[in-house]
Amino acid sequence: MTTDTTAARPLKTLGFIHLVPFDRDDPAQGLRDGIELFRYAEELGLDSGWVRTRHLQHGLPSPAAYFSALSQVTERIGLGSAVIPVGFENPFRLAEDLATADLLSGGRVLPGLSVHGPSYADEVNDLVHDAGWREEDYGYGRIERLRSFLAGDPVREVPEYNGIGGDFDSDRVEPHSPGLSDRLWYGGGSLRSAEWAGSAGLNWLVSNISSSENGITDFALAQRAQIDAFRAAHPAGEAARASVARVIVPTDGATPDQVRKYRDYAEARLPRTKKVHGKNTIIAPDVLGSLDEIIEFITNDAAFQAADDYLFELPFEFGLQDWKHILHQLATRIGPELGWTPAGQREERAAA
């Protein structure tokens, strides 16, 4: 497949991805900081905020529960997951939780998903997944089942009411949130996943970890090949939605202490980007620099050129004020330079 990198698609939305990290001895504060960050991002006019999912780590394990909380302190910003590893989930129960959060938020949930089998030692897998994990199917069909539940497809025939416990039975997963099943994203990093997500009619999300395939080791070109394969397989073709996420850290507007912290962070992580890990895993360098340097990078990156949406991945190790600084630069300087307009200004223009 020949990749055309001569022209960029118009940027549709701008957002961020956050781990919602917390201190082991005071997790509530980290969760509250994350809520404050989403509130601030909405104030800036960003289109979406996405949370990572972490298990057995000091990061958010329950996106749907968190979205329900965020729905009560925000009104507009999209609430995405990047991503929920569905291997840890019962698709039936996950559908219930996502639909509940979506209804509370007014239809703002953007479920990003992935699938892979259990990866802990066998004795840990037995505790986490129960003994049945050895026979369980952890393939793409797990997401198809989740989508069917979210779409409201019948699960059973409702028996005739017998007069006991109230007539509340339903034939589908409840509560049902119309349209949620059409907002699913698949977070992947291989041509196989890209082609499957496209053929399944999902949206496509790529981040700063990917795969080297067909001899391509350049990170941007590897992701561009995946985006092209995704659209080639998608029923909507070139109209299919793709988002690109990278760690981008602006130094403009930062304090001297922040700049030192940012540079130390990026330099410490750079060696991991210089080699292929395992079979074919490659990692993108963090993008640290001035407004002009960041704009130059984004506009010349082959993956960004093919994306509809840009997401800034926030560094795990930073603090609330650092994250706010990054989002402020993104919304007030970087986004406008890329042709993006904050949500509030778009609404004012539409009303004029």
C-alpha cells in the first residue's frame, strides 16, 4: 500500500488523555485532581478528555464509575476511555455501567476498547479472572458482544409476569442509551487490529506505542499505514474516524522549574524509543518544545496528517499544575495554530 502524506485532513476535535494517577496512601486526592482537570479542560473549550485504565497499578481502574462522577461536574466535554481492556471485563456488566454513565452525562461517553488475553502469572490470573480464564475467548468477538448489548439487541424472551417482585423485566441490557453503540473506539497498534476495527465499523485510536510491520520502523509511517488500512477496510472508507495521541509537552509559558522537570522527563524516556522492544513494539519519542517546534512536528507527522482528532497524552509523573499548563497551551495557542477553535467560541459563532 502506498501512503500519501502530502496533505493533512482538517482537524475536527482536540483533547487529552490522562492516567488519573494517585498516591497509594491517599488515592482520593488523585481522583479529585483528575475531576478538577476535566472541569478545567471544559472551561478551556477542549472537546474531549480520555482516561486510561490501569489494574494493579496506581491509576484509574474504573472509567465508567469515574465518568458518572465527571458527568455531575461537567456539561459538554466528551468522556473517553483510552482504553478499557475488555479481557478484564464481563461485557454484559460493562455494557450496564457504560450505559448508566452515558445517560448521566447526556450522551458524552466515548468508549475506547481493546482485547488481549490475561498476561499475569498463572496464579495471579486465577485470582483476577477465576480459573475459567484458560478456556475463555479473549478475541475480537468479546467487543462484538459488548456492542450488541449496548445496541439493545434482545438477550432473552421475557417470561410472563408472575406477580412477584414487580413487573420490571426487560429483554435487553438496561439501562439502554441510544447511540452509545455507535461511539465505540478500538485502541490498537497493528495492521491486523486496524483492519478488524475498520471491517467492524468502529472508530480507530492510536497512541505512542505501536508495532513495526512490513519493515517499517519509522513510528509515524507505521501508524499511517495502520490508519490507511483501517479506512480501506471500513464501510465508510475515507470518512471513517481516526484519532492520534502522543505525549506532547509545551515549554512556552512554563516556569523554569517546570521546564527543567519537563526536559529531565523527556530525556530519561528517549532511550526506549531507539530500539524495537520484544517482537516488534516501537515507542514514539515525546514531543517537547516551543509552540513553533510542536506545530512543525504535528504538521509534518504522517500519522497526524491522516487523523481527524488529536489527543495530548499527559505525562503520568507530573502534577495538577503541570497538566493544567499543558492543557492551557493546547487550548489557547497550539490548537488555534492548527486551525482549531475552542467549543465556546464555536457556539458563539453559530449563534451569531
